Amino acid sequence: MSDDVNNNARNIIEPSILAGFQEFLPKEQMLFTRMQDLIRASFESYGFIPLDTPVLEKSQVLLAKSGGDTAKQVYRFEKGDTDMAMRFDLTVPLARYVAQHYDSLVFPFRRYHIGKVYRGERPQKGRFREFYQCDIDIIGNETLGILNDAELVSVINATFEALKIGDFTVMLNNRKLLGGFFASLGIDDPTDALRTVDKLDKIGKENVLEELVAQGVAEEAAEKIIALTSVSGSPDEVFGKIEAMGLCGLGGSFDEGLSELKTVCGYIKLFGVPESRYCIDLKIARGLDYYTGTVYETKLNGYPELGSICSGGRYDDLASNYTKKKLPGVGISIGLSRLFYQLCAAGIINADGRSTPSKVLFIPMGDTLEYTLGIAQKVRAAGIACETYLGEGKLGKKFGYADKLGIPYAAVLGSDERDAGSITVKNMRTGEQNSYESVEIFIENIR
């Protein structure tokens, strides 16, 4: 029987994945996992506790406050009598978790969560239906000191230093300042105006002015909005410009927001964050009806087209849909899948050629399997990832295996090495071959 007949008989299906979902070949997966590990290590170095919540939640819990586009993008279905949905971010599950386990948690509750979320939006470059987010949040019980807002800037700084993806700047603002300013101009609901102001860098001041006036904002008020939200720079520069504009003492939430912003910037210095790493940008608003105080955006200085690579802010009450207790918090989020895609597309990061964690490939020759496995165990116990080639074939084939996977060292162990207790090692990058008198010497040389 021909192969075609066999294939038809088995009804072979062409392998493929759904649009908007990702999977990587080994080299890219190694690089992606390395980024996850660096982010995780940075979060844990500040004492944040790992958390993972179920991908599936009860729909009534997950969608308690969601509406509009978010509700339309949620993957929701029924199984038996259960109406369930897949989590679309990591914040709503956190709110449910804190409310449910309130009596068992220690506050302030500091958690990090690195996990997949799901949104049924139209897939496009850098936008996926399944993607990783890396979140940290600090949740208080009734109150949460503003010092925590400053600490998150330190966490952002440490995390992106560890990732080594280029110079970056954390941009700060305060929603109270913006809200108070708009209120002073007689604008009670600044949502549309803030969305327009957010386009300043893209469409310019004249077009923003035109859009604001079209929304019903008086031209004089629109000019004042543009004048304030165009202000950015170091804290000293921005506070000086605000004073020069005669806005100090404006009253209401403006003064409260300005005071908080000054306090946060003062504390950031105490955390040792270099002044070149953060600035104030008065047009930043973030989630317009979610954040209530400090807000953050982070940009790669050499790649402004990437937009914000890490954002977040302060919110008054995390879990109002699930408990009567007041749980204020502050948090940040890195959209890792989108960031990874953007960094690869821009050539900022590249896979280094390794498709495996293994640093050493051990190759037993003749009857040295027992000796080889013992050596491999000692190397592994020293914290060095390694593997043993257990297949048949010529030595060239085995070296080829190491080369294709990007394993840096191949150790050939024959009867001479076994009798002498030594190891012969080939550096797969340089082709150089060395002999080590003992496994301990070998370990010290490749650490």
C-alpha cells in the first residue's frame, strides 16, 4: 500500500495553532524563559510573594465590574450548570483572592504573578489573544502609605537593569493633580479630554487643540490644558514650571496630587534610583477611571515607538465588588509577550544560539557508561546543567548534536579517562580540546 493511501486512511490533520496564540522554537523559548526568570528574581529580591490563580473563574466573579470592550473580549462558556470565563488580566483575580483569603493574609500583602491571560481581540503584530503578564501589587488594609508608590519605581528600575535591554525612563504623574486641574476649568468628566491629550506626541498640539474644542472645551481652557500636559522633565524642572504657571495653591485635589507627587519623588531618591531613570510627564493618565493617584509608564529611550513597556499606578479600593473592607493598593504590570515580540522585531534582543539549558554534553565511549553517569551527577550536583548522550552513532554525530543545540562543551569519556579519573573536553565554540585531571578541576574551569 502506498504512503498516500496510508495517510488518507489515517486522516492526518495539518498541524497548526489558533490565530493570536504563540509558541516558540527552543532558541526563542530559552530566551523568553530567561526573561521570565530575571523578572521573577527581581520581584522576589524585593520580597514579593509568588501567586498563581486559576485561569478559569466564575463569570459572575470575573465580570463583576467589567463592561464595554472588555466584556466583549472575554472567553466565556458554560460546562454543565457552571458559567465560567478565562481571566483577561491578573488584577481582577487578585481582588477576588484578597477578599476571599483576607483573614489568612498578612498586610500589606505583597504579591507577584507571572501568568497567561486571555482576550478575544483581533490579533495583530504584537497583540495576542493569549499572552503573559508580569504583575506586582502591594495591597493595604484600610490604608497604604505613599512610600510604597516610590518603592515600585525602584522595582521597575532593578527589573529593567537586570533585563539589559537598553536605557529606559520611568515617567510619573498623579491622577489627583490632573483631576483637580480639569475641575478648575469646569470640566467634571475629563475622560475624553485626557484621551485626546494622550495623543500629543502623535498628532501635535494644534490637532489636540482642535479635538478638545470639538468636544466642547472652551478654546482658552483647551490652551491651558495643553500648556500643563505638555510639561515634562526632572522633578525640579516640572515643579518649577508649575509654580511659574501660577498653579500652586490652585486648591482641591490638584494641590493634594502635587503634594503626593513631590513626596513620591523625594522617596525615590532614598531608594537610590538614578535621577536619569525617572521623570515627570503631566500628560500620563493611564486607566482613566481605575487609577486614583500615582501613575507610571516606562519607555525605552532609544525606541519610543514601542510605547510603554511597563505601566501601573495607585488605586483606592481593589476589591469593592467582593468585600466591604477598604483595600487600597499600588501596582505595575509588564506585558511580557508583547514586549518580547517588540524587542525581537526591533533587533534589541536575539537568541544566543542555545536551544537547551545544558552546558555540558557527556559522551560515553566503549564501556564507560557507569563512569560517565557518575561524572555527570557530580557536575549536576554542582549546579551545572548537563546531559549524557545515550544514543548510538559515530563521534561526529554526537558532536553535531551538541553543536545544533548550542551546548558549549562536549566531554568525551573513554577507558583512558575512566582509568585516570580525568575528563577530556571539547569547547564547541572554539574547537579547542583540553584534558582535566579531575571532575572538580573541570567544574571550577567552566563555572
